Amino acid sequence: MFSTIDFKKVYKGSLSNPRKNSEYIKGNIRLIEISKVYHIQVELFTKTQTFHRNYSLDEIAIELEKLLKTDFYQLSIQDEEYIYGFKYTAKEHLLKNKVKNSNPKFVTISHNKEKNYLLKEGEVVPALVDLGVMMKDGRVVKAYYDKYRQINKFLEIFDDTIKNYDKDVINIIDFGCGKSYLTFILYYYLINIKKIKANIIGLDLKKDVINKCNEIAKKYGYDSLHFEVGDISLYKPSFDVDLIITLHACDTATDAAMYHAIKLKAKYLLSVPCCQHEINMQLKKSSNNIMMEYGIIKERFSALLTDTIRADLLKYFGYDVDILEFVDFSSSPKNLLVRAKYTGNRNEEALRHVEAALKEYNIKQALYSMLFEKSKS
């Protein structure tokens, strides 16, 4: 059907006139480049969702022919010289036409680097299908695309963090795991892609959520992935912990997770803080301090101060610490990730910085209290 078309020269196209039983209402195609290799991206729209799939230049003709026979009556393809038209009639006769492109568009072929993910779209992760993030063919549900991007960004950071890890098995706790999108992905990534054995515990307070996660883990034979109901502040693991994760653990729950990491001397910590109210509630609005003058500025300042204190406390207890941008700020304002690697080298000056800040602003901070005030009582 498409023997005369060089898809490497195609820069756009459209699928239209949906068939009666099709779930799609329209479609677009475009040429993209991923890792210096050309692909055709097909974008399909339902009434409520959008799906993307990338095809090699060898695969795309078969896929477009299938879509044209099962979902759409009409296809238009444009390259730098011609516009190609394909249309099925009501009696299933195929009509073709080819006209000179009167408005040729020479484009620079590119593809957002962020989409060259470690977990490729179209790679089916069964647990994510059950959780509603993916369709059965591996397409990401539009409503969860931001979460899919966050998961992949986390995998990139995780992969870089453990690049020098030299043991056969890695033991991980995910504090405040919630529905465990990340936990399932991490297990899948380690076992199926990295070929590293992993023991992972997910901990959360919600019994119904934990029960569902355990059912999914059991369904797919994830034998070394378990979920438990429990309070982060009271949890005592029965094994050596290599990595502690806390993704959007609310307010001082993040501090409780960091406290465990320090006390257990976990090799790695990856934490994305959330809902940091503790210091914000203590700071008083003041015309003498420019950072306290406006509510939203005070709130953001409080969050930054909280994470700086946490980072310096980790440094004092022997961790090398980075604070990274987790996702683009336009996707989420909760976009900082604290990454810590245990070295055992204490930074005494970091503690002095913390105590000076606590004194300057006349505040208490949960992680500091857990580490120092508990030990005094």
C-alpha cells in the first residue's frame, strides 16, 4: 500500500474519519529521532485519552495499514515533495492519490530527550496495567503520563545512584509507598532489566491499599516484594537496609524515614519531600524579614529551609548529599529530590549550620529533634 513512500522524508500525517466500532476519534503521525535512529510516532486520540507509540521505519507501513483497515477510513501523509491520500469507501474500495506539496515544510527532526526513557513506552509492566497506569499493550494512559515521566526520571537517578553497587542482592524499603507505582516499577526494573536480585518492602498506613498491592505482587510472582501496614516512625526492619526510598511522604513522615536511614546507616537514601508544614507553621509573618512578608514566599522558603536542614543533618552523620530537580517545575512544584550516599565521613560544620538556622529563626525541626532531643530524654 505504501511502497512508493520513503517514511524517512515524512514529516507529518493524519488519520481521520473513524470507523463505527473504533475506540479512536483521530490520529496523527510524525517522524522523530531517538538515539540517532529514525522512528515514526503514532498519536491516537479517544474522547478522553491520548496514546503514543513509536515504530521503526520497517514497522510503520504494517501498523498504518492495520489502522486504516480497522479504525479509520482515511489517511493523509505529507513529505517534502508530495501529499499522499488513502481512503476506503463504504464498500471497502481503496482510493489513492498523490499531489505535489505546494507548501513543503523542511523540518529539523528531533525528539525530547526526556522521552528516551529507561522504561520504554510500549514495554508492558503487568502490575502497572492492574494499577491503571498502562493499557494491556503497554501504552500509557494519558491521565498518568506525568506519573510515568516521574517514574522514569526516578529510575534515571536510581540507576546513577547504585552504579557502583557491587553486591548480588539489594535490600530496599519504600516508606509511605501508597499505591506503589514506583515500588512495582523498581522491582520490575531491577529483576527484569538490570538482572539484580532485590528484596523490597513497601510500608504504608492504609490497610486496603497494602492488601491490594500484596495481591498484585502475588499474582505476578513477585516473590521478594512485600507490603506491610505500619507507621514509619515505629518500623524496625529485620534485615540490613541498602536503600531507603520516600516519595512524597507527608510532612514529618519524610523526617522519620531519614531518621531510619541515619540510624540504620543505609547505603543510599532517595527522598522526594512533600507537604512541609512544620517550619511554615512556626515562622511568623514579619515586615522585618522580607522572606516572611508574603504567604506563598514564606511557604516556599519554609520548604527550602526544611530540606537544607535535612541535607546538612545527613552530611553531619556521614552522608554525601545532592539535592536534585526531580521533575520539571511546570509538572509539579514538589520537584526536589534529596539523594544521600553513606561514606562515614562526618561533616561537623554542617551541624553548626543547622543549629545556627534553628536559633536564627527560633524554630524546631523534626529530624533534628529525633536525632538529638530523643537521645537526651
